[in-house]
Amino acid sequence: MEESKRIPNDLKDPIILKNDRGPNDLEETIDKLKKQIELLQFQCRKAGKALVDQEIKIASLIKDLDRASEERDNFQRVLGDGKDDTR
């Protein structure tokens, strides 16, 4: 038994979709799983790129923090904080 679906649209003739396969058809299941694999691979690549971008940003922030800490230490030495560092 063939099922047909009519999809309304703005075209002259309606689009008719035929479902020749049953719900337990292995080919249909395989197609769905392949699409799911493609989607998951895409999402993994996207997440991997986001992780790399975060690692780059973190490395940059660490360098900025080190630079700012060194500048603070230099200012404290120049201005003197009341402590004697020679002992």
C-alpha cells in the first residue's frame, strides 16, 4: 500500500511525496543514521574549533596577566612600598 502526501505550495501543481518504504525499512533507518552521523560530526568539528579558539584566548589572557603583574611589581619597586627587599 503506497502512501502519498500532498504538500500545498504556491506552484501550479501540488508537490506529491510518495512513501514506498515501510517504517521498519532498513534502508530508511540507515539513511537516518547516516544523516545523524553527519550532523554529529559537524557539531564535533564546531565544538573542536570553539575549544581551540578558547585555548588561544586563554593563552593570550595569561600573557596579559603576566605582563600586568610584572608592571605592577616594577611600579611597587620604583615607588617603594615601605618594605626592605635587600634582607
